Amino acid sequence: MNELLRGIEWLGHASFRLLGEKVIYIDPWQLSGGPAADLILVTHGHGDHLSPDDIAKISTPETVFVCSASCADQLQGTVHAVRPGDVVEVGSVRIEAVPAYNTNKPNHPKEAGHVGYVVEIEGRRIYHAGDTDVIPEMGQIRCDVAMLPMGGTYTMDAAEAAEAVKLINPQVVIPMHWGRIVGKQDDVRRFRKLAPESVEVVVLEPTA
């Protein structure tokens, strides 16, 4: 496996766990369990991204949260509410909040302040795009690994996600936001076909 993928686990839909010096969850949803979180990142307040039941399974009094400003009041403990452009450092982990919004759908308006994240850990920059369409700001993203939604309906579809890859130019891209609510294997195959050959497309199997 590509060394850039070390410790990256897809938990289904848009949910990921990053294992390393700290245990980091992004948008935990429909979890079967797992190690306690040092850090939980939430991109926005929709129920498939901010799930109190799932957060309760993995959080402790020491867990630190980073979330979009609009959903900070739904979390308890140490909470960093962020807007696009903000940077938070939690120990050795650096987190950049970046824009995430729809351009041709009503579900995630730009003015809502939803975010994606670039997480810098152990010498790698890992981009979780959140729920978004292709947006001009992607041209400013610097990352090694990109996790991009491609299920359509609420986010980019496969063709649009391939266009996003061209803007971002990561070394590795992981398709997400497919397989449960929207998006099927056919969409993943289409995305793989349309993505630039210079970028490695890695389709992960859900861990939990």
C-alpha cells in the first residue's frame, strides 16, 4: 500500500479514522465502535456528518473537537469552532479549515460556512473535502491525499470529482460520500476512468 495511506481508514460514507500519534475521526457516522478519539473533526451539522450517538461512542472528557461554527453549540467539551481560512493546532496536528459548498444545489450554501479540512500529520497533508461541489478555492489546496465526495445529488458526481482532482493535483485520491445514501460502484468506476492518470485512485473498503 502507498505509504501516504498509512493509518487512513474509511468508515463508510464520509467518515474516516486517522491512526497515528493521535486518533482522529472525521465526520463519524454509523460506527460499530473503535478506539477513543483524541480529536474529532466535524465538517457541518447534517445528521450523516454530525451524529451525537456516534460521537458518544468514541469521545472521552479529553477529546478535542473542531467543527464548523454553525454546529459548535451541539458539541460539549473542548470545542474549536472554525470558519474557512482558520487554522487550529492540537498538539502535533495542524488543521486548516477550507471552504465547502454547493454551486448548483441548495443543500450546502456558501453562506452557511461549512468546511472541509486539510489535516497535517506526520509529514503528510490529508484533505477531507466535506460536502462540496467543484469550487475555485480547490485550486489553492495543497495536499498529498484527497478524500473527495463523488456520489452526486448533494455533492459532486463522478465527473465533477474528476475535475476537482485536476484542480487539487494530489498524489492519491480516495472517493467518499458513496455507498450508503447516494453513489454506487458504477460511480466509482466512472470516477476512476475520468480521473487524471497521474493521480492514484484508491478505493478503500469500509473498516467499520
